[in-house]
Amino acid sequence: MTTDRAVLLADTPPRAEARLRALLPEVDFRPVVLASARERAADAGAAVVWLNGDAEGAFRAVGALDARGLRVIVVGARKDADLILRAMREGAKEFVVSEDEAGLVRALRESIRTSRAQEGGVVHAVFAAKGGVGATTLATNLSGALQAGGTRTCLVDLDVAMGDVLAFLDLGGGYSLSDLAKNLSRLDPALLETSLLRHGSGVRVLTAGPPEQAERLEAATVAAALGFLRQHFGAVMVDGLRGLDDLALAAVEASDRILLVLTQEIPAVRDARRCVDLLRRLGCEDKVTVVVNRHRKGQQIDDAVIADTVGLPVGAVIANDYPAVIQAVNRGAFVADDAPRAQVTRDLAALAETLVPAMPGAARAGPAARPGLIGRLLGGRSRDAARG
């Protein structure tokens, strides 16, 4: 479920929570206590804060949630001018009397609609069915294709131990996920632009950081960072998911789409089936697109066999072209730069076309009236002149 339909319920009376669930079954209500509301903010698009005795704690929660970009509704026992004014000063968008059930439902529906329109970008999680299937190649090249097509893109490497995104793009270390999480409250668009690593194509890059720093990353940090980045980029591409540990789960839950990458090999197909089973149990099956990398026609393990085994249809295939891919990797470039007319480039461009954010307000890198991705990529225009 995407975050725009997730609503935090802070200190909500049980009876009121039950009524809201009955009246709004399509909403993912997530009860929290005041102390944990800020940490859970990245998982939601709106919040309801009840004034149940600890008024100061409630108002602190309102301010923290508003700072994280949530639309906050405050519920009080009565219309009190001082309470209403304080709530609005802390960032609340509405104040509703607890007995006004219809008013609260209306406010919630409006908050959900508004958060959907303002949410901005789309988070894509590139999930490797097993090691060595080329997930990082896909993540980097899809990021480049999206950026080339006019979508402001940030590439996030979540591989704590062996992340390769920097090597693939010939970049040095820089700002990390931990750094971003520590500065969420003060980062504005201008400071964010100067903090993130910038590839010559315009793609911004964020890594887990040095091992000693990355090992301390927590799931809440990942969720908060991805929630923040989606507000500033049209697309966020997440690489480095090599299993379903806490960090990967946070990324999967925060994503709008999961690209499950495999190859035409029995171990990869079997592992993909296990991944789909796990994602299905997590309720994420509808977000999964199966991508067959290094695809060759006429193989015994064809698309039909893969679909039957994995339990989902093949959504995209990327042609096998080792010479073109390795040449680009060794240069820190995109495949489209070195082999603009190759089938692998055409396949990457076609997949990227399906990832272009369709949400209202998605951040764009330039004017909307631009040539399509395939036309731009096959034109062979190199980005090397922009590198640096």
C-alpha cells in the first residue's frame, strides 16, 4: 500500500479507532503513541493527533509530524480557541471536535487526496532474486534513462557491505543515508542539491556510507530518507536489496514498484519464486514487476517457464550484451552512451518508459515537452561533455 493512504493515529481512543476503520476501510490506519509518532512519519501521508491529557506532548508531535511533511488533523474534546490556535501554530491543517465523526471523516478524505497530489515522486526498488543477476546494472542504467527523459532521479545504494553504484558511475564517496537522516529537519531543496553526489548525467546518488557508519543504519532511517527523497525527486531508484533484512523490508514497504530481477538460470528462477512468495505474504505482490536480465531467445528456460515457476508474468526482458555492458561499466558510463543502438539499450529504454512517474506534481528535470526516452537514447548523444 502506498504511503498516501496510510494515516497515523496518535493516542486515539480504541472506540474511535474502530469507528474510523469501519467508515474508511480503504485507509491503512497505523496506531502510534505520541513518543513514536515522529519515527513513524515516513510511513504515512497524514496523521490524526488526539488531545487526551498530555497536550504539550501532543503539540510537540504535531510540530514534528508537520516538519516531516504530513498533513495533521488535531482532535479535541471541545472547540477551544486557545487550543485551536496552538494547533494551527504547530502546523495542524484542521481541528475537529471528537464528537464530529462526519467532520473527521471529511478531513481525513481531504488529507489523503492532498497528500497524494503532493507526494511527488515514485520509489522503485530493484530487488535481486540472487547475487550476480545484474541488478546494479539495471538500477544505474534505468536511473540514467529516467534522467535523460526529463525525470529528476536519485539513485540510492542500500548495499551496506558491498555496494557497487559508485564504482559503476565512477564516483567518489560523499553524503550518506545516515547524514541525510540526521539533517531531514533542516534540508531544503538547495542544500539537498549541494549535498548529494552528482553524476555527469544529472542523476543524484546516495549511498549507505562507510561500513562503520552503514552498519548502524536502522529501518526507520531508511524509511524516513526515502520518504524525504520522494518529495524532491520524480523518481527514486533503490539498489542493493539482497534479501529481506530490516533495511530491505523498509525499502520494499516504502516503494511504489518492485523490479524483481532474475536471469534464465534454474537457481535464479527458484530464488525468484521464493522472493515472490515472501513478497506476497507481505502484501506487496501487486507492486512486483518480473524483469529477466541477460535475456536470450530460444532458451529452454523461456518466459513461459519463468512465469509458470515464479507465479507472476514476465514484465520486461533486457537483452544479453556483455561487451556493451562491461565497456560502459568500466568507463563509469551508461550503456546508452557507448551503445545507443544496441538491443540492450532499446530494452532498457522501453522498461524506463513504464517507470516514468504519473503522479501529479512529480519533479521534472526540464520542460515537459521533450522527445520520448527511446528517441533520446537512440540518438546517441553522449553525456560525457556534462561530466564533472
